[in-house]
Amino acid sequence: MESIKIKNFSFSYPLKNEKALKNINLSVNPGEYVVICGKSGCGKTTLLKHLKPVLAPHGERKGEILFGSKDIFTVPLREQTEKIGYVMQDPDNQTVTDKVFHEIAFGLENLGLDSSSIRLRAAEMAEYFGISSLFEKDTAKLSGGQKQLLNLASVMAMHPDILILDEPVSQLDPVAASDFLGTVNKINKELGVTVIITEHRLEEIFPAADKIIVMDKGEIKYSGTPSDAGSRLSGELSFMFRAFPSPMRIYSITGDNTLPCPVTVRDGRQWLSSLINNPTETEIIREKQKKNEKAIELRDIYFRYEKKEENILKGVSAVFEEGKITAVLGGNGAGKSTLLNIIGGIYKPLFGKVKKKNIKISLLPQQVQSLFTEKTVKEDLLRIGKDYKEAAEITEITRILDCHPYDISGGERQRAALCKVLMTDPDVLLLDEPTKGMDAEFKEAFASVLKKLAQQGKTVITVSHDIEFCACHCHVCMMLFDGKIVSSKEAKEFFAGNMFYTTAAHRMSRNIFKNAVTDREVYKLCKKNLK
Amino acid sequence: MRSFSTCHPATNFIFYMSAVIFGMIFLHPVFLCISFLTSTAYNIKLKGAKGLKMLFFLAVPLTLFTGIVNGLTSHYGITVLASLPDGNSLTLESIVYGVVTGLTASAVITWFSCLNETLTSDKILYLTAGKMPKTALIITMALRFAPLYLQKAKEIQQAQKGLGTGVTDGSIIGKIKNGGKIISVLISRALENGIETSDSMKARGYGLKPKTNYSNYVFTSYDAVIISLTLLCDAFVIAGAAKGVTYVLYNPFFKVNQVTAFSGAVFIFYGALCLIPLITDLGEDLKWKALK
């Protein structure tokens, strides 16, 4: 097992004055689980790519990176391939071959192993990753989560000492994401493989992490344990506040530093009960929202894709009000995206009625890349209409108007896509999983754009897996299950009634406070009780 | 015994090479009947109703058609059956030769239909990979590409439709323009994504030497037996052909060599060759029943 040591390392891309990485010092010991976090564009990916020299970008380098005792740039390709595994963000693009077994074998073929050793390793991988039933399937037919597990398996088949993962779950739904991250934990704990990972969803990886690295503008701002990082959230790390898990955020706003910072919900509960002994105020009193006019009404919608399949929607009835943000929640394959497409008129229901006035409806799809057809963002916007300035300002994309839509970051692309959709001047805005892959900072900005639209009387309907986002920013939440809407309530009331399907803040405080759903509400009640 | 489709690609390949080549070059009526009947029987065994459909809607009409057309257009042969209105004569030999052509074509097509079912694209790829590893890799990547980008095209069309700029929106010129946009996006996305795929290949050591080719197929002693049997039958049939057993004349009159003990043995060997897949499959069925 080799360790990695980075000493005074700096890097700048060609023709750019600003350094992408500034004076990085970092050492990773064998078997450590290291999480690198930071806002989009802080240099995380650039740093990771330097740890796998075959992927390192061109540019000017200073300082050194040691792999064991050798300079990492002198490590031959064979050793790099075997010892350093790298998993990228997009599940589709890193798949090379058409069959699952061939994909696992691909790296081993390159290393020149004979068929019988490859067969053994492929078998081992398929079993360990639980994909043996998919062994002879076409890679194109797998779900996103299965694809990403396959990518991990094909890297692990080469038995690397170090596993590098660059936002591996940003394209996955939460269930597949936690499955994937669970497997990464298992690889670290059971096999002792060093893990270096970047990710926006920190709730799930913090409990497993040994070391947290916080980066900002190409520099390392902090390096230490998760709990220690949490206790600095009110101070030097305040710029990362929104990205950190709920228990850590609540800990930091209460400003009590006598106890160590909780990382998980379980720790959070213990901390809260030792903080508040005899709660006097346990309930948040909320005003009832006033009823607005109906924008869209669904009556008994039935739908299926193939004639011989079962119905996906089996009698969906719902009312969406004007001037409100409504979230439709539900498991994978529950038919949420299908429902959006029916509201948007892209599919026609088999049975039932979509009642709406003569209104303009626009849909922001899950894969926003599909919205862009031109060479620059500006040209793309001009395809919809001449007056792009206002929408561009609302979505804060004036800076990137002249960039190619594929060259901007994921968060920026999401914004540009939203801008394009807003330019169609919709009365009803449909959003399919809009927060996927967004960093915490931009989520906030995105939510404020949606709130502005709602204030103007527009109807926003979003389909989402992001419980925290829905709890904080939506007005109404609906649960789609078994092809029907089984519950439709005001957002906070909806989550306050649930035990599993609810926010971390609520799970953490449920035994003390009755109905606190967001961090802010937990904090408010804490403050009242501590007085 | 185990079914022919579970055999190693090489076993399948050697058999189909023999069956198809012999089926094409031997026009001797006995050989022709053996080839036609065994291929049809195996095809029905493999595909059931679809195999029967092929017999009645492809092989039979094709044979009748070539028989009639050849009878009406060629006029060689000494056995005149009737006089045609244009003054030419309708002869038995030309009709027979037409039927022979039809049967040969049907038999070969049927063999290919069986081949398609048992020698799948994976197996063909495996056979290619040994000789041409790079070509085989390109084929594998292309096989992944097609369904993936069809799906992406659908995704883009839906996204564009949501904005009112899909292929079904606007005037005819607008529709064509919108369609063109979708194709151009698809191409630039494929190129863009290709960069990442090539990174992923580099990261997994593509370009190291020597490279091996993994196959999921195991060559068993059963394969060795089947291949030996195939080659043994091949040898006998070729020897027979060299001795003139397969000799046949359709023009100007029908003539074959006299049937001897040797030629009888060659017929039997040819029959055995063509029955190999059917016998292995039926053998598996019987064993299945015996075990239950």
C-alpha cells in the first residue's frame, strides 16, 4: 500500500493567469477515507485528476506529488492502472463496451491477464457488487445506479490500492446514491482500500470519513475530522455552512461549543437531549396557507407506456394551485416524471382528464443538456425570443452568455436551462429533479428564483427526491405511491407527520419537539427553551 | 448431451461453415434433400411456429416460383412436356433445375436463420477478436453506441417539445429545422462524451502491451467431440465428392452416378453431419425428461 503526499503543489491551466490549484499540501495515508468538499469550481476535480497522471490536464505545475517515495508523474502506466482506480461523474460516458462482463474484463484485458484469471476476478466482482444477475446484459439497458456500480466494479477488478471518486453519485437518485456510497464504505472498511472522494451530498459520507478537506478557490482551507470541521462551521468554515449535514448546521447555529459536534442523526439526537433537559416549548405554530385559484386539476389519470405493461399511473387526482410551489415526491419508478410529462402535454393520458385553462406550460427536464442546441448560451436563448436580458439576470447567467453550453459547470448549465425555460414565459413551470448535482449554495439561489415566480402568481410543480429542499422551499407536498396521490398537505405539515420519509432535522428532534421540520425551526425552539 | 447453442463459438462456426458451403455447392438431389430437410427441422426445433412459417411462407413459395420461372424462360432439356404459346417448349429438365435452385437457396437461408439463433453477435465478436482485436473493440463500442444514442435522441426530442421546438412543432420548414437541430446536438454530444470515454479507457490501461482478449466461452471436451465428428463427416463428404458421388447433370438430361455401397456411406455421413445440432438439442430434451 502506498501513501500519497502532496507538497507545495500549484497548477494553472494554459492561457489563464489565475492558478487553479494554489500551494496544496496534503498527505493521505494507506486505508484512509478522505472527503474533499467545496463549492462547484473550487478545484476539486483538477486536484483529483493530478492523482491519476494519465488524466492530468495540461498546464503549468509546481511542487511535487509523491506516490510512495516516487514522483507520481514517473509512475509507469501499468502501475498507475493497477494501483490507482478512478471513477468519474457520468455513468454513461465512462462505459466502454456493450456487455456487462466485457466491461468488467476491459481493464484486465489491457493488463494482459489470461482468460481464466479474468473469469475469476470478474466473478468475484460481480458477486461482491451484487451485479451477477446482470452479468450477460447489455450495458445500455442498465439503470443509472447499476451503471455506476458496474463502473466501480470494473475499476475494483484491477485490485487498486487507491480509489478516487469524482462526484460519483451526482447523477443518481438518492436510493441508488446511498447504495453506491454504502458499497464504497464497504470497500474502504472491509478491504482497506484508500478512498478519496468529492461529493455534494455530505450527509451520507461524513460518518464514514476519516478526514475532511475543505477547498475554496483552489486552496485547501481546512483539513481535519468531520466533527472538528463541524465545530468550526460558525467560524472559519462559515462559507461551507449550507453544504454540511443538518445536525452539524443546527449545532453551529445554537452556538453551544461545550459538547463535541454531532455528525450523524443519532449523535444529533443525543446532543440535543443533553442540551435541552426539560423542554417547555415543543411546538412550532404555523399559519394556514390561504387557498389560491386552481391552475391545473388532474382527474383519475391512467397511463402506461407499453400496451402489455401494467399501468404506471392508476387514477391520479390532484389540484395544483396558482402562486404555489408544489412538490411531488415518491420512490424510484413511481411515475413522477411520467406525471410531469402528462401535465406538460408530452404524453396523453389513457383515461382521465387534465383540466387547465388556456395557459402556457414549460418543462425543465432532468437531463438539462438536452435543452441546448446552439454554439453559445446566448444563441440558444435567442432561439426562444429576443428579450433574454431579464431572464438572464434573474438566473444570474449574464457572465456565461458567450460560453458554449457544454463548457460551463453543471450548476451553471442548470441555471442557463432554467433561463431558457423562463423565456418561454410559462404560467406553469414543471421541474423534473431540478436540484440533482447542484451545490448547496446554488440550491438556495435557485429556490429564491422559484419563490419570485410564485409571488408573480405562477404555478411551479416540481418532482424531487430532495427532501430537505422540498421541506424548506415548497408550499405543498404530494406523495405519489402505487400510481396514486396518497397524501397532499402543506409541506411542513407533510414532513412533520412522517417518521422515515422526512428531513434530518425532524428525525433528529422528533423525540423532543413535536413538529420542527427545518434547521431553522429546530433552532428557534432550542433558543426558546434555553432562555 | 447439451444443446448446440451452448457450445463454444468455434464449434458452432465450423459446423455452419460446413453446412452452408456444402449446401451451396452440392446440387445432387440426395444431398439437396438432406440439407433442406435437416435445416428446416432444426429451424422448427429452434423457433417453433416461426420455423414453420419460414417453411410455408418462404421456402415453399420460393421453390415453386423458381421452378415455374425457370420452366417458362429456359427451354433446354430433352423431355418436352408441352409447347408454349410462343413456340418454345416446356421441358422437365428446366423445371427440375428451377426447383433445385429454389431448394438450394431455401436450405442456405434456413441454415442462416439457425445460425442467427445459435451463433449470436457475441460469439461472432469473439471469433473476430482473436484475429482482429481492434476491429472487435470498435464493433463492441458501436454496439453500445446505437441503443444509447437512440435513447438520447428521444430525450432531446422530448426536452425540445417541452419548449415548443420539437420535430412535431411549427410549420413544415420549422419541423425540418428543429429536426436538424436535434441531429446536430446529438452529434456534438457524442463527440463531447467520446472525450470522457477515451479518458476512461486510458485510466483503465488501454494501450498497454500485450493485451489479451477475454471470452466468456469455455472450450470443453464436448466441443472437441463435436468438432471431431464434424470434421470426420466433412472428410468423408469431401472424399465422396472427389470420387464423383455428388456428380449430377441436369442439362440436357438428368444424370447421376450409380449408387454404390461407398456412395451410400457418403450419404449417411452427410446426413449425420447435418443432423448434429438437431441431435444435440433433442439429446438435451431427452435428458431433461429423464432427470425430471
